[in-house]
Amino acid sequence: MKQKTDMQESVASKKIYTSAEIKALNDKYHGLSVEERVKELYVDFDEKEVMLTSSFAATSALLLSIFSSYKPTQKIYFIDTGYHFEETLAYKEQLTKLYGLQVESVSAGKEDHEYTSKNQTWKSNPELCCAINKVRPLEAIKRRFSVWVSGLMSWQSDHRASLDIFEERGGILKFYPLLDVSQEEREKYIQEHNYPFHPLIAKGYHSIGCKHCTVPGEDRSGRWNNSPKTECGLHL
């Protein structure tokens, strides 16, 4: 019999959680601090089940520093769209060195990315551009994991305000350890721990994505300017 590949074994062992199990997790984690949530994550899940992503934007240092303290071997996936600001790439390198992060870049295939560059798809169809350069590349690896960690916070948008700490989304369990952290609490936490800010924050950018679709603005108002689009599609 042909041996299974690592990918096949990983997909086969991926756990799908029931509504009752997700409710139990939310009941348990609601009363915990952010640090306690991250620590408890590795009691309830094996490191190999966990997919942690970061855009290295705005204040990513907060969540990444906590993970580096409790699980320094945790791999962090960075979706390299090919359209990031140079400041974002520099911030990524800064945090990687500062916290000893294990970062792996994920990106679209060469032909797919070149298609969006040639056609400037972000102008005519930003949903398609995000799908090609963000959503699809991550879909290719997402099937290997049971739980996906992201640093979303409820005050950032109406969609994010509707989420819970654990949610089933697109066949994977999403975990938002910062979800109920207020903007004031976030700023206080950053100041107390002296976390480095993304360099574009000083220029009025508060939510930072691809350079073609991001302008200065409060919260997420600078994303996809003059467009009803509020999410790239990763978290829908």
C-alpha cells in the first residue's frame, strides 16, 4: 500500500469542531486574559494544529510578542501579496529579529500575481485581486490545520464586532485572542510593554494593507478608499 504523504496525513487528522465544543471553548476563554488565552491554546491544541498568520501591519507586535513568549517555535505565516509597503517589509524584519520569530511567506503563483499587476486588478476588481493574492494562497495551506489564530479586534469593523473568540469559518476553527481588547486597552498595553509601532502609523496610517489600496485614515477607514469593501476576504 502506498504511504500517505505528510499533507495527506495532516488533512486526515484535522479535527472539525461541533457547535457544542466551540461554545465550551468560548465559555472557557472569555474569562481569560490575552496571555492566558495564548497559553491555554497549547493545552487544548497541539502546535502542529495551529496556523498563526500576521500581516505585520500597524500594531502586530502585540500578539506576536505574546506568542514568542509562550511558544517561540510557532510558525507564523506572512501573506506576501507582492504589493506591501517597503515599511511593512522592514517592520516584518524588525519584529522577526526582535522576537526570534519563525516566519514563512506565502504568496500567489508567479503567473497569477503577474496577471493582477498587468491588469491593475486592484482598481477594477479589488475582490478578485485579494482573492488571487491573499485568499487562494492561504487556502492552499489552511487545510492542514485545525485552528487559525488571527489578531482581529471587535472595534475595528462591524463585521469583526459580530465575531466570537472561537468561530467556525470556512472549515477551520478561528481563534481571536485579542477580540474583546478595546482600542484604549490596546494602546495602554503597547505603551506599557514599549512595543515598536509600524513606521507608517506616524504618517497617519492606522490600518495597513497593500500600497495600492491603503491611504492614511483612522481605524480601517483608509483601506480600499472610496470602496464599500471592508475586508480582504480572509476573515469572512
